[in-house]
Amino acid sequence: MATKLGQLLVSSGVISEKQLEEALKIQRKSDEKLGQILVTMGAVPDEDTVYEYLGKQLNIAYVKPSDIELNPEIVKLIPLDIAKKFNVIAIGKIKKTLIVALSDPRNIYVLDALKFITGYTIQPVICSESSIQKAIDELYQDKGNLEEIIKDLGEDGLEIIESDQELSDEVDLQSMIEDKPLVRLVDSILSEAINKRASDIHIETYEKKIRVRYRIDGELVEVSQIPFKYRAAIVSRVKIMAELDISERRLPQDGRIKVKLRGRAIDLRLSVLPTIFGEKVVMRILDPQSLMVDLTKLGFPEVALKSFSKAISLPYGMILVTGPTGSGKTTTLYSALKTISTPNVNIMTAEDPVEFNFEGINQVLVKSGIGLTFAASLRSFLRQDPDIIMVGEIRDLETAEIAIRAALTGHLVFSTLHTNDAPSTINRLVDMGIPEYLVASGTRLIMAQRMVRKICTRCKEEVENPEELLSHLDLAEEDLRGRRIYRGRGCATCNKSGYSGRTGIFEVMPVSSRIESMIVARAPEQEIREQAIKEGMMTLRVAAVEKLFNGITSIEEVLAATTV
């Protein structure tokens, strides 16, 4: 079918035979559709042109929703969640026939589902995915939910107790903050964040407003502003959900909220912090469905994955994953543990906090306030007949010493450190007080990692004249020749950001016998790095540039996440 579409475009003079051959060659190496490849190449003006000719090939009418005055009542005959799930929109109705725009009108399953849901006979027409998505966003007004609820709050005239007033009756405040519009507002903030794949929700109080932001793909995005007078009620509502003390506004508080959305349970880790204008709330969303615990899907290059998989299969030794907060270290460790978790091994973890629960793994929540530190947990683990141990983070000499000695006495130990790259981790351990010979003999692999955002596939386009941008990468001219660089234009699907999802970049350094000798001999960090590169280690910058040249991420992401 793809070839037939290509031939139709050639015969119509839209593209040349040479462009078709080049696009087909690219398609054989990727899972992209031919039309998307032609748009990315610049051979076809836009996505709509592809769908127009696809409609001719299938003998199905092509429409563009923006060229039609759509009736909101007809549009909403298809519920919003169904429209989003199937990327469809109703554009017209003739008696008992509903005319529906789809990007793939050959999908019989979708047509049958729409007929069952709406009760109408479905007449499909073809339209580009991005045009349908734009129409959904505009006509269902999904983005305006928070604003509409805020407006309702104002209309109800809810009286809020100000933060500097005495709370004479806690019960009165509780009944007030459980008023329906306020409950809807907080519920909407939570559900919209989950739907947008946010990892964190920030509710921040300033002098004259409350700001709501979501962290999506590692970036904070402002989604709404709420009138300042609701600050106490919103924070108190959240505290009640987390079973915290609503009368305590002077001290930080931590808690958890468990919610259910569309049948799945989601945990929210809550932190409340007093600021000069009120309390700031941050909620970490722990959604099991968003957790990727498959090593093959984290973004490892083939050689790096092979080295890491070999290390986690060893019977003993220490494996360290390093990087800043938010770089995906915990996800990588969870993926490794799930890979090697079998009924015949005893896996124990000490975490602060325990973000996700896994069957078959004994997870301990570290509580430093009562003396249950990482070091104390490790000591107890060694009396529990463990095979594999994970320590959430090595923070001090005591923890480091116990972890190293456990690795040397027949246990496989996983942990994390905050260092910039793999080679510098050795100096960090030595600076903590671990002798070089213990670092060398106990450590089997060190891996540094970062996260970069992936270019949105729906609005992906080639960057024209990228030479100036590429010059910032300090690469040799022959490395840049003929390379294609891409970026996201920004569309409704990716909230105009140009990015959708994230992937990891990894610097995997196995501790070979040669590197062991260099550690014992106190070789400089740069020499160890050069030796690791000779042995096949790909640095963070090189790993990121590889993803750039493969069209996965942008040059801005490479520069933001890595240094030379």
C-alpha cells in the first residue's frame, strides 16, 4: 500500500522517483509511515497533502476540520475520551448517519466501536492526525477545565478563611473545603496532571495569585492561575486527602494520597512547605503504568546494554548508577532488579522513599529519624540471607563501607551516587574514605546517565542549515557531513513543546582488570576515562549525539544534558 501511495504522488507530480526511492530506503530502516518520512524530508509540503492523496487512493473523501464550521452538539456525540483514544471527530450528521473524520478509515475496529457507542451508522472521511487533534482540543475545550471550575468557584461565592485568621472551628473549615466546586477543582488538577503524563504537580502561593504547574517530560509548564483567596482552602483540601494536620501551617508536612483514575490506582507523594505568602504543595505522581521497567526500552545502545546486562548477571560485586536527581537512576535500578528477579534469589532493597512496589522484592523504607538509616538497613540485610541488595543511595562512608564489603563477600549490590560521569565516581568513593584497593576489587561496573526529551513524531521536521548549531558540539567536520538534524515544530499532541516522552543516554564503564590496576595505582581521572573509551565506553556526549543523528532528540537537548 505504501508503494501505491508513493506511485500516486509521483504520477501526480508531487514528488520525484528519486525522492520516493530515498523515502522507501529510510522506511525499510524504521517503523515510520511513508507519508511522515516524505513530510520530514520536505518532499511533500505538509501532512494534509499526504492524507489528501491517501484519500484519493482509498476513494474516501478528504476533509480538513478547520475548513468546516463544526457543530459542537454533533462533535460531542462522540465522548471526549473516545475521541482522544481513537483520534476521531464527528463533523456532520445526516439522519441516522454520523460523518466521522479519521486518520485511518480502514480500521474496522474503530468504526464498529463508534457505531456501538453513538448508535449511528458511521460514514468515514479521511483527515490528518494533527488536524483532528487540533479540532478536539478546540471544540471539546479540554484545556479550559480548570478555568471553568475556577469560574464556578467565584460564582458560588464560597467564603474562604484567610491564612492569617484564627481557625476557631476546624470542623467548619473542613466542611467548607469539601464544598463541591472546590473538590472538583482539586480533583481536576490531579486528573489533568495524570492525563498529561506529568511527573509532579506544583501548587505555589505568591503575593496575589496561586500558580499551578506540571512537570512534563522533565520541564515545568504553567497550566493555570487561581485567585489568591482560595489558597488556604486548596491546601487544606489536599491535606485532608493526605490525612495531614490542616491546622499546622508553620512546619513542613509530608504524606501520601492514593487515587483511582479509570480503574487504576495511582499514588501521590505529597510535600507541604510553608512560604512567606502561604504553603507550597508539591505532589510526585507515582503511576505504575508510566513506569518502564524493561531494560530494552530505556534507550540503551546495543553495546552498552550488553555490558550492563552482563554486569547485573554476575554473582557478586557492586554496580553503581550515577547522575543528578531526575536522571532516571531509580527506573534503571528497578528495571535491572526486575530482569534478574527469580524465585530462587532473595532481593532486598533500602529506599528513601519506596516509589513503586514489586512482587518478589523485599523493600524497606528508610526512616532516618528513628535510626533506620541506609547503613542500619544494610547491616540487617546481611543477617537476612540476601543474594542481591539495592541501597537507594550511598550518602556517607559507613554506607559505602558496608556496601563494598557486602559486594566482596558474595553479594550483588546495586546503588546510586550523585556524580557527573562514570570515571569521576571512583574519586568520589576514595574521597569518602574507601581505600583504592577496595574500590577496585569491589566495583564491577559504573554507569552515568541522563534523560533527554524525544522529538514529537507528529510535528517532527528537519532543521535547515544546522551547521551553526552543530558547531557547538565540537565535533570533527567529517562527523557532521551529510547528517540530518530534526526538531519538533510544536503541535496539539505535544502541547506545542515539540517534544513527547523522554529517553535515557548512558555512559557504561565496566571495571576491567586494566582499570582495576589504574585505580589501585591512583591514576588520574582523565587517564581512566581515556582507557575506558579505548575499551569501548561511549561518553554521555557521544551517546546523546548518536540519538541526535538518529532523529530521536534535538541539539538543544544534547547541549542541555551533556558537556564535552
